[in-house]
Amino acid sequence: MNDWPEGWSGDNRGDRYGRGSASAQPESARVMRQVRRGQPAPPYGNGVPQQQQASYVNGQGYGGGYDGQDGYDSGYNTGQVYGSPGGGGYDGPGDPGGGRGPRPAPNWRKRIKWTAIVVITGLVVTTVGTYFWADSKLNREVDLSKVIDRPEQGDGTNYLIVGSDSRAGLSSEQKKQLHTGSAEGKRTDSMMILHTGSNGDTLISLPRDSDVEIPTFVGSESGKTYKGTGRHVKLNAAYAEDGPELLVRTVEYNTGLRIDHYVEIGFAGFASIVDAVGGVEIDIDKGFKDKYSGADFKAGKQTLNGDQALAFVRTRHAFAASDLQRTKNQQKFLAALAHQVATPGTVLNPFKLYPTLGAGLDSLIVDKDMGLYDLGSMFFAMKGVNGGDGTSLNMPISGSSGGNLVWDKAKVKQLVQELNNDEKVTVSGN
């Protein structure tokens, strides 16, 4: 019985190339056309050829070199099994890479070197860009060169930090929310001297009701000289009369301490900075309420947002010591704020750092010689005062006159001498 498909015999298989072929020649193109494959096989010589199943076509049998019982035309007659005569295929266990040779080991030292270069370059570019961006946002509006008859320069650096009641940029709704009122212009709501030096940093609050003498000064806008007449006013009146330059002149005249830098912030800017850092944690010793500032606090540790922080530092009607207690609260909060700004959670987090810098720099008014380094030194010094590395006090008071707080001249003289010599402060305030 013939095992071949109908119409086939050993004679009509033709000159087929295979194990039982009578011809040494490869099968012809006529036979090859009878094979339908799923996809073309890869050329020989680059690894094991893909073995695909042939199909039975037009009653002509199985293509692809099938011959006999299980005779598969593997190409042995031409020597083309898994490779080509010229090499390039699989040559046995000694050539697992298909003739390409072993892959070279990666040069990790070179990769680490270039990665480090890219990272460092990125950090440098970002840092430099941030510096120039931040420096361009500083409002250098105060010209201390207009201040006349200045004291001699002492050791260390002295900053006059002023919180004004400016409502600039606040909408009617915000004024109502922040309990600021709608007074025109601006006045000083708080004043402090921060001394930085090698023997610890000192933060001194100057009550705005302090009794001071207005000296001879040059008008910041008019350029005219106004002779001193021995006139005594509250300290915040100097600012209201002729702005930051006269305030600096008055502080220097009444203390004998030279002011190196001036920093001022208004209501809106203060609240924005607090909100940008995500609030400031503070421990309130005793709860209090004040309808004028909107304060309503319980005792204990809590995190204040911008609105609450502004109410906290402005409250004075709720205290028997009035302005003296308020200045202590201001010192406490500003030191806590500086500590929060200087934490890694803010400095290393761009989503906090840039909003904080933007809110702070947009709202600060500084002197023309103030740089970012000076501003950074000021904040870190305030953080140090809060951490116990420095001293904070009110200007020593001896009594009052006509509603004005009179400074203790002997203690003030000793305090200024210690600051000018950059010595450890031993004077205590109220």
C-alpha cells in the first residue's frame, strides 16, 4: 500500500533534496513554492533557524523537505545545520554569544563619575539661579546714607527689625478677616534690635511707647535739615513723621548703638510667610482673648496659621503689662518662625522653600546695602535665640512719663557698651 498522499509515488517526487534524495542538488524553486509558512524564517548563519510547520498544499504533499517516515530535510547535505560554512553561528558550548564574543563588563567608576558631575552641575546651576532670583526680589528702599551724625561702628552686626501696620495689598475682606482696620499710611507696630556676634546673639524689643528725643535730621524726601528742639515723642512717632531713615536716626541718637541693617515687614507679608511654611508651632503659657486683634487662644502647644499669628503678635489690650507683654510675645513668635523657616523640612523642600522665599522677599523692605547673606544671618541668629543660644529682653524701663515708657539710662548705657564690644549681655530688661 502506498503511504504517500493520493497522486504521489516514489517516482513522481522528482529530484527532491533530502535524506533519501538521489540528487545532490537542493530542491528546486518549484517545490519550495508549495510551502506556506506563517512567517519567513531567518537566514542561516545567525543562530538556530526557526523551525516552522509546513502545510499540505494542493494535494502535493508536505513541503519543506519532509521525506519518508520522519525524514526532515535539515540541510546536512550542504553543511548548513545551525551555522554557515564561514562561521557566525552557534559553534558549541564554547561560543554562547553566537560568535559575538563576551560582553565587556560595565565601567562603573566612569558611570559614577559622570553621574556625580551631572548632579553637582545641576545643583550649582539651581543654587546660582535661586540666588539671583531671590536677590532680585529684595525691595531695597531704605537709604541709610541719609542718616547723619551716626555713632561709631562697634563689633558684631546690628539689625533694626520693624513690623509695620501697613495694609498695602489687603482687600476689604482681608482687612476684616485680619482685624487690621482701615487706617491710611503705616506706623510701626513693633521694633526690635537684633545683635549678632561671636558671644551669642541678642534680641532687644523697643516698646513703641518708649519716650525718645527727636534729634536733628535730614528729611528723607525733601533733603532739608530739621534742627532738633529737644522734642520728646513716642518712638513710633519718629517713623510716622519721616519714615525708616528718621526712625534709625532716632534709635541711634537715643542709644548710641549704630544700626547696620534695616528690615521691615507689613501685616500681609507676615501672614503670608507663616502660611507658606505651613504654620508655626508655639506654646502659649496662658490663654487670652482680644476683640481688637481677634485673638482667641487657649493655653498649650498649638500651630498658628497666618491670621492667628498676626493676632498673637498684635495683642496688647488683653495684658496688664500691655505693650511690654506684647513685645515678649513678638520675640517668642518671631524666633519660632525663624526656627521653622530654617528647618530641613523647609530648606530642602522646594514646594515649601520657594513659596516661603517668594512670600517673604516680596513683603520685606530692606536697606540698600542688605544682601541675601545678611538676611540669612539674621534669620539664623533669631533661630539661635529661640534655641537658647542667645538672649532676649525688653529695653530696660525705669518708669513712665505722660504715658511714655522711660528707659533706664544706666542699664541702657551698660547694654550698649556690651553690644558694641560684642560681649556677653548681662543686663536684664522688663
